[in-house]
Amino acid sequence: MLTTRHSYVAFALLLCIGLYMMIANPNLVKKIIGLNLFQTAIFLLFITSAYVEGGAMPIVPEGAAETQTFVSPLPHVIVLTAIVVGVSLTAVGLALCIRIYDEYGTLRTDVLRDLLRDEGSLPERPAIGGNDGGEADE
């Protein structure tokens, strides 16, 4: 019971750290690292929730009585699939970071946003408060 509680604490810490890194860091590579921490937290949650005290592998020999408690293999399969998807997502994200750095010379999102606005790829920032005093244009 105590080890299960520790894994939930680790899940919460990894989730919070990963989410903070994705939101607060302006560097794209650090955002990808935060995404990986977030994914790892979800994997830990799935594996922890699949734990069954005294559970056995769901392999029953022919003719044996099914009196044991078995562990469902489904969460483990889902986590294995998610790991493959996570590695692929990380690879694509890092490849995009390389292309962005080659094109713009930076990986900071604030600098990239300004560069994209200067070249016309992003619209200009709207004025705060709407259109000059809130009066409708006629």
C-alpha cells in the first residue's frame, strides 16, 4: 500500500513538472522534454492503476482451476503502444526544432513569434480594448 502511494506522489510530481515545463519555458526543446515528463507520468499512472495485490499472469494451463486473481494485461499493452507513439512524437518534434533553428536561428517561442509577425506569417497583435475607445466604426 505504501509503495502504491509513493507512485501516485511520483505521478503527481512528474505531471506537474512536465506541465510547468511545457507552459513556462520559451525554449522548444525544453517544451519537448516537459512533454516527455508528462507522458512518463501518464505511463506511471496506468501501470500503477493496473497493479493487483497477489495477481498472477493471465495464463491458465489446460485443465487447471481458475481460482487465482489475475492481472489484466491491457494497461501494459496500452502503455507499450503509448511509449512507441511518444518516441515517434519526440523524434518528429526534435526534427522540427532542427528545421526551425536552421531557418530562424532560435528556438525561443517569443522570438519566433516576433520573427513570424515581421515576415507576415502571423497577424499583428490586436489593440487591447478593441477599436480605439470602443465606438463602432460607421
